[in-house]
Amino acid sequence: MGGGGRRIDLIIIHCSATRVNTDFTARDVDRAHRARGFRCWGYHYYVRKDGTVEPMRPEADVGAHCNGHNARSIGVCYEGGLDENGRPADTRTLRQRAALQALVRELLRKYPAARVVGHRDLSPDRNGNGRVEPCEWTKLCPCFDVRKERW
């Protein structure tokens, strides 16, 4: 269990979909999510470019980060995801990668039954072949292949 009695079986990785050369603070995330009608930021954690991990929603609270999966997941977002020209790219800094890895490992200790996925990996399997392929992604977030990471 954990998560305030919620059954957590997913740790979902997101990016803020902001340019690598622009700062996007946790307060910016909050403003953006409130503008979309959320009561506050939708993620549980936010990882800044300098490696700072900012707690957002308490783990006991259901997030607002991946429609259809919020009730049973923890949402982790990292700052960035777009290159200087606004194209999707793995923009994580070395500090950010280390902080994200440490955070996910900690979450996996708390929620050993959880699997780590990218937001894009939860897109619908439109062709029904049992795999969500790049042509089926509804978004590119988190702009790297979460399955290839060593959590």
C-alpha cells in the first residue's frame, strides 16, 4: 500500500515540456495547472535542472497528471523536455538525472509493486498489438525512454 492507503502500482515520469534554456519553477507548474482547472499542481514531485527535488502534492493525495491513472500512481515531473528550438529532446542535466534516479529508487522502495513508466507509455494501444509504439503516443513526454533507465 503506502500513498495514504492508495494502492500505488505506477510511478509515472513526465517532463514540463519547457525549453532547456528557460527556467520553469514549481510555482510556474502550479500556475499552469491552476489555469487548466486543477486545484493545485498535479504532480507529486518536481525535479529541477540543478537536481533539486521539490515535493508537490502529498503522496496520499491523488495526483492530476495522467488521466485514467491518477488514482493508483505517483507523478514525477522533471523541468525541461524541449531543446532551445522547442523540439522534444532529453534535456536532463547530470544533476537532474542523478536526482531523478535517487527519487525513483526511493519510491520503488516504498512501492515495490510499482512499475516505472513514461507518460507516453500509457497512450492507447490503437492497433491492438499489445505494445504502445511511437506512432501511437498521444504525447512525447517525457522525451526519453523510461524503460531503458536503470532505476
